[in-house]
Amino acid sequence: MNNRIPYKLEERIQRELEPRERVEWKEMPTPHYFSGTSTGAFLFAIPWTAFALFWMFGASQSGSIAFTSFGIPFVLIGIGMLSSPIWTYRKSLNTIYVITDRRAITFDGGRSLTIRSYEPERLQNVFRKERKDGSGDVIIAHKEWRDSDGDKQREELGFIRIKDAKKVELILKNLAEQGSGGNG
């Protein structure tokens, strides 16, 4: 627990805890500008925005303000996609992961706060994705949905971009064993 946790996140943790529930581990994700989704959006935004600006410039040469202004929403969308790494970084500054003596909790920040609580019974299929330096992701669950085109999408949920993934995986597996081992 060497991270300095901002006061507002500490408050969120305390409000979420049940009486006599004890925090065993907590950590914020390592902040990164680029994640899988923000990198894709950023890379797609480069030609998108360039084309929109080129199109607006070409349209402005025709002298039609209405035709030129038609490109403004496309430029704004491009700017939004180009800034996705900033939003990813800001979200990580408002996210914290907690393991208590009773459950695992994720507090995913951003414009709103999403709190997910995982009781020991839900920790049976925990696994990790580890980088060479020992950091990585500990995956607890998956969220699946269909996008607007009807394509199946899947997101891994858990403790993402943490410093010592193996240690956290072991803590979660021990918690799962306590919950299923008739220890309570």
C-alpha cells in the first residue's frame, strides 16, 4: 500500500465498507495515457481528423459557408477521439482497487463512479496477465454486450494496471478459498 491515495478515494472506500470490514490491500492503477481502447481511438482519429480538416479546407475554397460548416461536427468528433488518452489517464486517477477480509471491490472513476463488489464465491476463476516487470492485470469477471451493429463485445473486469499482479492474484485466491472452504 505504498500509493498515496487521494482523500476523496479514501472517503469512497470508507463509505462502501460494511461494519467491521477490514481493508487488506488497496491500490490505484498505474496511470497511462494509452490503453487498448484509447490507442485504437487515437490512431483512428488521426486520419479521421486530417480528412475532416482537409475536407473543410476544400469546401471553404468553394465559398459556401454552409458546405464548410458541415465538416465541423466531424472535426469535433476527431478532437474527441484524439483526446481519448487524456480521458483514460484521468479515469485512472479516479480509480482504486480494494481487497477486504470479505470481498474485492473496484471503484472505477470518470464522469460517474462505478463500484463493483465481488464476494468470495465470485472469485473462483481469477487469472492474471503479467508483464515482464511483474505489473499487470488481475481479471475477476467479464462483461459482455452487443454493440449498435449487433456485434458481441467483451470487456475484462478486475484490477487493471497494478504493480504486483501475482501478489494480488494470490490474495484474491486466498479470499476465494476462505469463502468456499466453510470458514464462516
